[in-house]
Amino acid sequence: MSAKTGARRGERVPAAVLPVARIVVDVPLAHLDRPFDYAVPSELDEAAVPGCRVRVRFAGQLVDGYLLERAETSDYEKKLAFIEKVVSPEPVLTPEIAALARAIADRYAGGMIDVLRLAIPPRHARAEAAAPSAPAPLPQVPAWVSQQQVGASSDAAADSAPATAAAVGSDSAAPAAELEPATPSVELESSAPSAESASSAPSANSGSAAPAAEPASATPSVDLASAVRSASVAPSAESASTAPSAHSTSAAAPAGDSVTFAEPSSAAALAGDAVTSAKPIAPAAGPTVSTAALSAPVTEPVAPATAPAAPSVERTARAAESAAPTAESAAPTAGPVSPTAGAIASGVEPVPAGAEPTAPTAGPVSPTAGSAAPGAESVPAGAESVPAGAEPASAGGVAPPARSQLPPVPADAWSRYPRGPKYLEALRSGLPAHAVWQALPSEDWPARLAEAAAAVASTGRGVVIVVPDHRDLARVSEACDRLIEGVVTLSADLGPSERYKRWLAVRRGIARVVVGTRATAFAPVRDPGLLVVWDDGDDLHVEPRSPYPNVRDVLVQRAHMSGAALLIGGFARTAEAQLLVETGWAHEIVASRETLRAVAPRVVSVGDNEWQEVKDPAARTARLPSIAFDAARFALTDSPVLIQVPRRGYVPALACGQCRGPARCRRCAGPLALPGGTEDGMPKPAYCRWCAATEAGFRCPTCGSRRLRGQVIGARRTAEELGRAFPGYPVRTSGADEVLTKVPGRPSLVVATPGAEPVAEGGYGAVLLLDGWALLGRADLRASEEALRRWMTAAGLVRPGNGRVVVIADSGLTPVQALVRWDPVWHAATELAARTELGFPPAVRMATIDGTPDAVNALLDELRLPPTGEILGPVPLGDDETKERALVRVARSEGRQLAAVLAEAQAVRTARKEQELVRIKLDPLEVL
């Protein structure tokens, strides 16, 4: 028996300090979606740090898990089981990502462990043990900042002589000048804060140029990262007078175009989820150590060592409902606005920003928070945050961080957009600027995103950029490398070792800018300052695994919780992005019509003038009318031509040549298709797309005809036809089998499916958009929106000025008119108004419930829907008669209750061990 602990030899004893660990276990069952308490053995006291991976015994089996926090006591009255093993002391789960995962799981009626599985890549021991590389230097200060500093210095020099003479002539003039600080000449918005918030919110025109004082709150603690940021990143008095105010208007903006790049009042959120009044969060029963102690940068203590203990990450994330502010209490401020100041118009539930203690203690909190862990958060050299504004001076203490030798962001960055330069200044100043950006045709959008990222990274803050696929990833990474050193790219095609190595570089604060695909939305960048999603309407941004989150909603939620800026960009605009603009949560960045006319291509549609019908009477029925041939011939003189075809393959759909009925397989009733090519000198016969059986002797069951005709023509057949129509020009195809990234600027024909269009050097001379009926005729709520998005993405590759676009669709359709005028904003507003009238997303929150008829009906019978709840269906799901789908919709203000009800119903089913599975999706892309 040990004399110190009183335990027998070999017996495990709990740790002396904070012996309880709260762990989320990797068990994907809805009724187990909560943390569990385990005892920390003394031998694992130092290794069991918050955020690390552990293995515990759960229901008799060893399972993985993540340690959320250490605590002194547990509410569980029985004896706690011990942690079996600490897989790695690397704290891979940050408090921000833990709170974000909990919020996303609650929004989509899923489990937190499912979200963490998407957010944290699998461990690779060799990559984790490798020595970390040195952090890259900060990007150069943007050119416009240097010009402003030079101008300010020259003005000060010009005024120094008169000021000196006045000071000598009158001793009382100097104190009078000191009592009146200079205020910037800005144009404030006409909207004033409400009467309830005017008494407590700091004024935007306060006389002091210092940062706004911290608002009073009933909660005794705020987020640690926010406290450190406010102490070390807040602009000085000099920079505050020149930085854009939260309610200031760009001096270069056109008259009457007042814009604010701070988070607006939540009262403007017309369709946000219900917001409850703010309540203080009770501290934990005993002292705890959370992941904030590991994720916060090393800095001087900002509070005495007797600071109160912090609530846990899990408990704080679950307290979102009680900690969210009311819409009336949200008031605009002159500085960065609290992340909880506004309700999210897209239905994102407000989450309290302060999820961690107010300030670090002066000494070590406990032995468990030791720095022995490989990733235990020592700030690397050069990783300090730089105050927004001017370059920090080296005199009086800290030397300025190392700067890159790459060129800075040019002074004319984003100058083609009236609000673009002011948006970059807002990013540089650290404001939570939310914007929806419509890129001009032929815009070098990767360069614009790189300029925004460099402006933020030059202050030492982190940037996350999410793009749809690897081709966009390569373009953005190449553009960022011209301005920023040490950019990290994350994608699924990386090997497990390389991917985990890069992810650790982001987690440890070595890399500040990360660019990647879908899962990058959860990248644990330190002190995020800008979150970007490009082409948010692309279906690749939707996770195909439970709980099926959308990248746009994840980044909106993350920006709301962290106070980071958000940029949603694309050539087209979705109804969800339009909702953010109309509710005032985000501002739009669009070019003027004069600038648009100078660069937009000429768009021609079928039947847009009478002369077209006189010249080609069959234009409305032809697959490639004469206007398309003329545009291609003219462009092929000096440039390539892009032809977009909605379907890949040769002839993916066949029909009876006489009655036009769909051609079906005799064995499984699947659709027939032609594979193309020859076999033994004969064309290959038709085959079934479901069972792959060949159908050499087709006979129509309706009319008995043996003739077949193509119902839909694929990209390969189109390439054959164009090769015969334009002899002498090379024909390239880009689709699912082989996706091209770039093509030379020589004359050629490029046939591509939507999303696989390569970039041409110098741009395409013409773009032909074929088979518009195939995109517009889909039985989908987003058919017109998706068609316009695909058309604009292809048309955006046309060379500026003299390029031509031909769309084979009726000119009277709304998407065609939006393309002809290049007005995606008008189309998004029209689409949102129509969905609001009919009660479809994003005007409402909607969920789909798929499963067998008995399972779906049983779940619907147990639902306790909110007052506005409505059930549509169930109806058969496609051609499968064994599956059904039901739709459940509620008002946006009750979206949180709907998610909670569906999560509870799933928990009841898993607790009963129901054999028939039911899939639940909230806000799905496809509702039909």
C-alpha cells in the first residue's frame, strides 16, 4: 500500500487536482449525444489535457473520444470509470471548434461527434511527432495603408510650423487643442439605435478616439481570446481616428450609398430563429481547465491570479438559448461588435461569444494544463497579432513582427467595386464585416480573394477560404502565394500523413491562411479574422454525411460566434445570400452598371429578336441554331470556344422513335443509353444504366416500334458532331472521366459539363450554353437558380469586352433574362420573393424525413411540432416504392424548436433500437 495515496500496489488512483474529465465519446447514437464523466488516473494527469484524444471503456468496449474539460467534481453519484489511455497529448480540439460543432449539431438535428468527425482529420503519429516548421512572416502592410501614413506624415509636417508658432505666441492654445481630439469626417447612417439600447450602447460619435469600453454584462466572464485581443489588437488613439467607423460611409463611395461594415442590429433580421433574453451563465461547481487555456496566445496576464473559473466548453455551448441577447438590446457600436449582437438571418441560432474564462491566471492553472504536450500552444515567433492600423513601433518594448518580401496588396485593390476598398479597410481594422460579393464577368476572383486574405493576415489574424473543388483550390492557392507566405491547402486528395501535417500547422498557429474544400470550414485557425466561401450555391459545399451541414451556414455560424468577418462570393447569388442582404446582416459588394457594361459579354438567347426567326425559322427547335454557329465561327479566328453540355456520356437517355416514350430495360425497367464507340466494326448496342445489361433487340411495349432516338445528347456525342461541323480545329472534352484545368489560348473547341469548364489563357472568345431545357426542366425547387449559376460560371470565363455568350433557351424565361442583363441580384430577389410567398426555404425552415412507410409514419406520429409546424406528405421517394419522404416546415423563428424536436425523435428511436433507419435533413438542397 502506498503511503502517499493509501492505495494498493497496482491500483489506479484519481489525480490530485481536477480528477474528473468530461469526454464526448465516438458513439454515433442520438440518445448518447452528450459528454460523459470519467476519472483521470494519476499517471495520466499531465497528458490528459483538454482537447486531446483519449480511449475509454464505454458499454464494455474501448472507444475513442475527445476530452472537453477537467473538473473537480461530478454530478454522477456512483464511482467513475478511469480513462484507459491518452492516445496523444496533442490538444486537437479547440474551444472555438468544440462550441461550433455543438452549434452545428443542434442546428441540423445531428450529433456532436458526427460534426467532430468532419472537423478533425484522423491522427497520423509520424506527422504529429515531426518537429514543427518555423512560422512564415506576416504579409506586407497593404499599399493603401502606407500611402495613408505618408500622407498623414506630410500633413503633420506641414502643420508643425504654424502649431509651433502658435504655441510660442500663446501658452493657453496648447491645452485647448489637447482637449478636443480630432474626429474623422464621416457620413453616418440615418438609422439610430433603439431607445432601449441607446442608454447602454457606446456612441459611434464619442469624443474619445480610444477603443470603445467593454459593455457591462451580467456574465462575470468573457471569452479569453476576446480579452487578449482587446488588450493587444485594439487600435491606438491615432489609428482609431483614421480607421473606418462601424457606421461610417466610404468617402469614395457614390453619393447616397451609405454602408456600414459592422454587425447590424438583430432587430433587422426578418427571418431569424427565435432569440431569447440574455441570462448569466452560472460558473462550474468546481475549478475547471478548459481548452481556452491551451488555445489562447501567450501574453501578459490581463487579470489577477484570482480570476473566476470558466464554464466548460460543452456547458457553454449548450447554454446558447439562455445566453443569446434579445433583438431589442442589440445596439450598434463604434468598434467591433459583439458576435451575439445580431440574430442570424439565415436561421443560425445565436451562440454566446464568451465560452471561456475572462482572463488567464498569472501562473499555471493546474498541472494538467502543462506545456508538455507537443501542441500545447506556445505562440511561435512572428505569430503575434498586430494592431489594426499602422505598423507597430519597436520603441518601448515589443519589436515589430517579421514581414514577407513578397509585394503588398496593391493600393487599387477592389477599386472596380464602389464598396470594395472600404471593405478591405474594415477587414484590416478588425471589424466583423459581412458581405455578399458579386464578381464581374471575367473577374480574376482568386486574386481578389488573395488580396482580402493578405489584408487580414498582415494584422496577424487567421483566414479561412473554402472553394468547391480542387481546380478552384489550385487557382486560389496560386494567387495567395503571390502575396502571402506559408499558405496551407487542405483537401481530401491529400494523403493521411500530409493532410494531418498541414492541419497541425494550422492548429498550432504556424499557418495563418488556409484554403481548402468543404471540411476546411472547421479549420482551427488561430484568431480568425476572415471567413470566405466562394460559389456558395455549388452542391459540393453540402456534406453528404450526417448531419449534412452546408459550408455557407457553417461559416455564417462561425462568424457569428467568433466575431470574424464573412465574405460570400460568386458570379451568381443564391436566395440564402439574398436573405442575408435583405435582412441587413450582410452588405452587398457589386460593381456599378457602367463598369459592368464595359466588361460584360454580349449575351444572345433564342428568339430575342424578330430578325433571328426570319433568318433561322427552326432556331427554337434546333439543338445548335445558326446564332451559335455564327458566334463559334467568329471566335475561332483567334480564340477557343467553350461549349457547355448539361449531361456527360454519349447518349445518356433514349426514347422510342415513334411514340417518344422513354426506352426501358426489359429486366429491371431502368433507362436505356448508348455508350458510343464501336465493337468489331459495329456500333455498340444500347445498355441499361441500372443493371448494365445490353439491349440489342429493343421493342417498345407501347407501340411495338424497334426504332430508338436520342432524348438527351451527352458531351461525347456533342464533341463528335462539332468535330464534323468545324473540321480542322482540335476538340477537347472535360468531364467526369477527365477534367481539364487549363487550355491554351489557341483556336479550339472545348466541350465541358457544368462545373468542369477549364480556364482558357486570355479567356474564351465565345461560350455556347446548350440544352437549356435540361437544366430548367428539372423537378427541383432550385432548378432556375442552379441553371443561372452554371451559366454565369461558364460565361464568366469569356474574355472581357468582345466576348459572346449564346444560351439555347427561351428568351422570355426569368433566368435567361437575368443572364442577358447580367443581373443575378434581381434574379435572387425574385426567387426569394416567390419562395416566401409559397412557403419554401430559405423563407422557412424545412426538413425532409426519408425511410420506409412504417418508419416515417411512426416518427411523424411522435413529433411535437411548434405552433407553425406543417407536415407535407409522405409521398413515394422517386421510383423506389419501398421508400417515402415527408416534408416538415416551420417559420424561421421556430427553426431551433424544429431541430430539437427532430433530434429528440431520433434519440427515442435509437434508444428503442429500432431496426428501420430514418434519415433526417434540415434545409436540404433537394426537397422534391
